[in-house]
Amino acid sequence: MGLSNFTQGNDDANSSGPPTSGIGVGMGGPFAPGGQSEDTAEELLVDYNEKFKNADPTLFRDTLIEQTLATLISKNKPNVLLKGLAGVGKTKIVEDIARRIALGDSLIPDLLKDCTIYELPVTNIVAGSGIVGQLEERVQAVVDFASDPKNKALLFIDEIHQITGGSSSHSEPTNRKISQILKPALARGQMSVIGATTSNESRAFDEDPAFARRFTQLIVDELTVEQTLAVLGTVRPGLMAHYRHQIAVSDDVLAETVKIAEANSKASAHRPDSAITLLDRSMADRVLEQKKLITQAEAAGNRALVATLRAIPQVPLTATRVLDVAKSLMTGNAQRPDFDAATLRATLLDRLQGQDEVLEKVADRIAREELELFPTKTPLTFLFAGTSGSGKTETAKILAEQMTGQEPIVLNMTEYHTPSSTAKIIGAPPGYIGSDSNQELPFDTLESNPHRVVLLDEFEKADMAVQRLFLSAFDEGYIRNAHGKLLDFSKAVVIVTTNAAREALSSSSIGFISGPRVISQQNLNTELAKHFEPELLGRFSLIVGFNQIDKVAFRQIMAADYESQVARIVDAKPRLAQALPAAMPDDELRALAETAYVDSQGARPAGKAVRTWIEDRLMAAQAAKTQTSAAIARTIDQHE
């Protein structure tokens, strides 16, 4: 019997030990063309005892290991399903049990001594099984091998959901045959199987009840930050050896790595894998950077610098480098541009009229967020309430421009007025029409650049099911789409606008009081509670009420819009711009405002009125020019 190497993927990077081989010849056996070898089952399996006998011990999983061992020696249903989030270390638990058995650990029960854990890669079973009956022969060979008491074999099937036949499973029909062949042996207790799957993908496993009931499910929880730091300490020597001890990682940087991973990982990443991956990638990045510096020095002919760089025994990894890599892993090349909170405040106050107090609150909340005193994985969320045309949407656009340099992701919530509208946001569930569609969904862009401003316009018009969909985004920082993928909102700024409290925020006079009505925060929340669920309102970082635009603010808006339009016309059509004054005359501005102002429409009529006034002015100038030209022509004709 020969040896063939297997490289097996894990759901956690905390796997070490020499990459030893699986058992059997790589291309032999009756499944190979013309092959006549025996030991066919062993050719399909990977010996975990041999592969991980020199691996590092698993930390903080003693209880789960004991529960797994207790299940494996049970008389009935000696099968375990390890279920947990991706990256929490499910596979590592199996590797550690194999290590303990190989080393004769005192914790191993007598019934499991001399046993061997074999991994059954599904790809090994399926690959090359094109002939009818070949797949069944392979699986039956494995079952016979694992059921034979002389072999003392324990099977481990990673990503075990791939072989089940649940309706939500994406496994091919050939894969599902595997579970059907395993069921009788599992039912009779003739073999022991350890399976591993993620919490989300286990739904496919659960939808095959006859298969699932033969397993005892154990939940593998996520490690704490402190435990993750301890795990990093154990994997550091192996990583340093991998990079030939070119990189030095201090204890302080190790601690910072855990914090940075916690603050900058995607919602789908979990401890300890997120921190281990970040440390590994940061060390790799530092090796590459050092190589780049040496190459540049050689190209410049700077021998002294080359000698100095090569003489450095170990290059230190810094927390700054780790942070840069973390941001790169999370956002690729998309980075949020730097912006100044004071500039943002000035821009808001300059471009919006009649909302100074509201805009001060918004700018102040953003400035506080920029301090990053209290790291969180939830987005910054605003609820802008007010009458139509008061500047809510324009504020969102200015924030997107200043904070991200891009247009906001806009959802007009009037388009989501039925419960089924959730499919427009998260996709159709498996089995429904459109579930296999590759059409882009509104928040797909968050995967490539999570630093975006999201505008949910006229939120009160959305169906209650759609509104509740965003509770998870506001509270947990993510939404899970119909296929289980996480949409990460943790770095986004979400702005919700509503006209729901327009009556309370209107400027209707009360008695002899004129001007905008002032409403307290408590009264505003009371009004909004009539339209939104309390749990939704409680998840906003800031709720503000925009004042209704009065005539004074309306004139200011018109004046600012006029100057903006004139500046644009000067660049586009300078000859026409000569007929326009730099500022609209006060008397005409006042008269135009009196005519155009509609209290229920806010600032919306201002732009149309200004454009009409400019057009009238230019048309009149062209008419006067035409009349003058005609008069001159007549005068010339008379003289002739």
C-alpha cells in the first residue's frame, strides 16, 4: 500500500501539525482504469491520527471534546454533529481528538483506544464515479470498512450537509445518495460518524429527518476575545516558522491584532479564525513589503541600503500594518475617503437653509462617531422626519458626498409596499420563482465597499415586513439574504426619511404665534410611535425633526439656487450669462417667493421658480436683442 498526499481545508485556521499523507495509493483500486487493488475504502480516507499527531493542542474546547467522546462511546446513536458558525473551530476539535488518540491521552475512553479517525472527503467519493453504480460501490466499501470492528474506525465528514437531501441543499443528486447508503449502518449502530457543518448550512441537514435523528448535535460556540488572544499565542510560533522567522510579532501586536480583527472583520467572520487569518495575512504582507524594498534599492543601485535591509534579522510587525491589512481584507481596494467633520458641518449649513439646529445635531453625532471611543459593529443610523421638501433627502446626499465620495444607495420605499417585496432586497427563497436569478440586488455593492451611505426614502410607505427586515441591520449590523449570505451594514451610514410626523412639524400658526412650530424630542418620538414600532425607533442613533420651510428660508433657498445656476451657466454658456445679474434683485426675489411658495411643498417649488425666472430673463434679452438688430437693419435700409 502506497501513500498519497491529501491537503484538506478547514473551517478554522487554527490547524497545525505536519501535512502527512492519507492512507492508500492515489490512483489504484478497482475504481481506477484497469486497477485490481484491494483496500479500496482506505484509498478514499485520510488518517487523522497520523496527520495531526504532532499538532498543537486545542484550547478552550475540553468540554466539547468530552461531550463528543461521550457520544462516540454511546450504545445507541454514537454519532456526533458539530454545528457552529464558520471559523469557530469545529474541525479543530476533531483534529485534537485524533491527536489525543494517537498519543494515548488519558482522557480517551477504553472503548476508543487504538481507534483511528478517518476523514471521508466527499470529493474523493464522487470524483470519477461516472459509471452507473460506481458511487454506491465506493460508499458501501467505506461503510463495510468502518463497520468492521477489527478496523476500529471513526468516520469524520466535514461539510456533512453536502450529502443530505434537504430541499434547501444545493448538493448534487449523486451526493445525496451517500446519506441514503449510510442510514442503515447508522441506524444499526454499526459505525460511528462525526459530522461538521455551519449553523446556516445545517438547515439542509435538518430537512432530512431520518438522517438527522441519528446524530447528537453539539453546538460549537465562538471563542471570546481573551480566548482568541491565547489561541494566537499558540499559533504564533508556527506562523513565524512558516515565514522562516523573518517577521517578529510582539505580545502587544498580538493583542492589537485581536482588537483590530474584532473591529474590522466582516459579519460572516468569527473568532478565532478571523484573528488568525488577519495575523497570517499581515505577516505575509510584511514579508512582501520587505522584499519590495530590497528590490527597489537594488534597482536604484543603492548597495548600502540593500546590505542594511538584508542584515535585519527579523522585521517587526506593527499594529498599523495589521490595521491596513484588516481594512484591505474587509473592503478590498475600496477605502472611505478622509473627511473633516468641521468641513462637513460648514457644507451642510451652507447648502441647506432653515435647518441650522437640525444640521448641527447631525454633524455633532457624526463627529462623535469619528472619535471611535466605543467601537461597534452596527451602522450609524439616522431617522429624518419632516414635511415634504424640508431637505431630508438633500442632507443624505450631502453626507454621502462628503463621507464616501459616492452617490448614496437609494431605495424608494414606496416600491416595497407588499410583504413579498422583501425578495427585492434579499432575493427569493430557494424553491420560489427567481431564486436562481443572478440579478443584482440593492445591497450587493456593500460586499465590495461597505463604506456607503444608504438612503431609505419615505420609509413609512414600506410594508411592515420590509421595515422589520432592517431591524437586524440596525441592531446586529447585517441582514441575511435568502441564500444565507450576510449583507454587512456595520460600516455603512443608514438614513431613513419619513413624512409620518408632518402634521406635528408643520408651521401652522397657533393663536397669535407665527413661524415654525417647535416640537420637543419627546413629542416627536410620540408622533413617530403612531407610525413605527417602538423596537424600530429604539434602534436609531439619532432621530431629528426637520422644520417646515417658511417664506424667509424659501427666499434664502431661491437666492442660493440662483447663484448656483448662474455659476453653471457662466461655465456652459458664457454669452447667455452676460444677461444675468450676479444676484437676483431683492424686490424680484421677494415677489417671486410670494408667488411660488407653497407651505405643503417646502423647498421643492424654489428650483422650478428660479429656472423659470432665468429663462424669462434670457428670453427677454434675446427678444430685445432681436428687436435692436431689426431696428438697426431698418435704419441702414432707410439711409441706403
